[in-house]
Amino acid sequence: MIAVRWAVLAAAVVLMLVAFGATVTGLQPSALRVAVTAIVGLLAPLFWPGRGATAARTALRVAGWSLAAACLAAIALRLAGAEGQPFPRIFPACAMLMLILLVTHALAAGVERHWRGTSANAELSREAAGRTAAIVLALLGSAPLWLGPAAELIARRQAWLIDAAIGVSPLTHLAVASGNDLLRNPWFYQHANLAALRFSYPGPSSIILFYGTVVLALAVIPLASRKLRRPAKNVHPILPDGVAE
């Protein structure tokens, strides 16, 4: 089942790359890495295979599907363009993609768990969860565009908001890992007002620390919540001698 979904995802990625023109145009290598990883990242939640029977199986499915999507992006980068890209360039971009997808698919699993409790149709819950995760990822990825005007207006007093609007975007994280100056690309320079302002990208170490913290929190919070929901064991009080219960 998961293998079939991966094959369909691969076909969808190929069609998107052809439509995008990544197979024929002369994109610079770093821009191609951003494009391929972004396309795979946005499509992967739409083919989310669903939760497992247990929490452990769900965690394995989140990790496995994220790894499968990252491997697909690596294969596409190796084959896309006039010449295949070298693995030392592919690995950082795909590793960042996997971190992003770990959080995205964990969100999909959480949404599916919530909706499964309110809907009798498990398949509908799974599809809706994947679409919700993809929409959230798309909104965050485009944050420099739709947050840009507000950040520019407030930047006179709070200059850090410009960096925050850029740093919150997973697309920025992919660009940093790919070695690409995202907002200096022609399209972004024309359409993103932040490109004309002074800004700085987040560092790779801070991005990795952020995703590592989020993944750890997503792993710990469900365990803690289950412990809190466990019913307390019946404890019989110790009564003095001669006193009947």
C-alpha cells in the first residue's frame, strides 16, 4: 500500500517537474535543489498513508514516509537537469526536507487522530489530514510573500520582524540548505517586497535546532498526555488495628 503511494507520488513529482520546466530549463543548481525539494515536500502530505494501529507504528510511519519522500527528492535531483547533481550538494537539501516533513507528517497524524474520533470514515479522515498538513505547509512556505507587507510597515520599530517573516518559512530553510539566495532570485525579487530590504537568513544550526526541538516535543507530549490520562490504581488505605474497612 505504501509502495503504491510512493509510486504515485513519484509520478506526480515528475509531472510537476515537467510542468515547472526543471527538466529543460537552465536553472542554476541551487535553485533546482530548492524547486525539487519544495515540490516533493508539498506533494508528500497529500499522499500521507495514514496512522498506524499504535503510537509506535504511527511514529515509524511518520519517519518512514518522510524518509521515502526525501529519497525521492534525492533521486529526482540526481536525474533532473542537464547533469545530475553531486551527492554532497543533494544530501543537505534532502536532509532539511526530511526534517520539515517529519513535523508536517506528525501534524497530519495528529489531525487524523482528532478527526477519526469525530468521523466514522477513516479514509476520509486520513485524506483530510494530509490536505490540512499540505495547506499549512504551503501557507508557512509563502510567509515572506503574505507577511512581507505587514513586516515592512512595522519594521521601523521592530526590525526583527523582517527576519522573522523570512525565517519562519520552510522554503527559506530549504534554500539555506541548498545554498540558494532565495529572495534574490528574479521572481522573488520582483514579487516579494522584503527582497529590497535589509534582512538576514537564519543559520543552518539554528534551523536544525528548531526542527530537532519540535520533533522532540512532538514525541514527548503524546507520551506525557497518555500518562496523565491513565486512571490511578486503587490504593487501599492502611487502617489502624481493630478498625474495620
